[in-house]
Amino acid sequence: GSGYRHLILGDAKVDDVLPVADYFGLGDLREMLESHKEKEEEEKSKMICCIEESVEKLEEVLQHIECEVNTINEKLEEFKIEMSSVSTGMDDLWRIKCELSNISGILGNQQSKR
């Protein structure tokens, strides 16, 4: 059958070869194939576990990064509020300076009138 040809070519899946082993009554070959299949499945499940763990770790890292970014955004908001109060303070200082120069101007004019 085609399974036997696959086996000879070396490009066979275990499931393709098992019926051939049975057909020819090759018990040893069947045992070897079954243990090979078990090993393959073990490797697969190990790999899947590893991938799942990696994904979980990545999710944790991403959540941590998200928290950090949120904290940074909050700090930026606080900073914006502080800066706006600073600029308000500067406006107030500017008004006071203008008032003072007006007053000194008025006082200066009064002095020169005497």
C-alpha cells in the first residue's frame, strides 16, 4: 500500500505506517511506532505548556506596562494643573507689576506737579 511506500521513503506519518505494520504482522515495528507517537505527543504538549506559560508572562508584563503608563498619564495631568496654576500666578504677577508702575507713574506725576 501507499503507507509502506511512505515508510520506505521516510516521509511517513506514524498513523500511515501502523496499518502496514499490522498487515505484515510486524509487532516490534508497531511497538516502536507507538512509542514514537507517544514521544511526539509528549513533546507537543510540553511545547503547548511552554507557549501558554510564555503568553501568561507576556500578559502580566503588558498589564504592568499599562499600569505604569496610566500612572505616568496621571502624573502628567497633575503636572498640567500645576503648570496652569503657575501661569495664572505669572499673570497675577504681571498685573501687580503693571499696577505698581501705574501707581509709581501717578506718584511721579504728583511729585512733579508740586
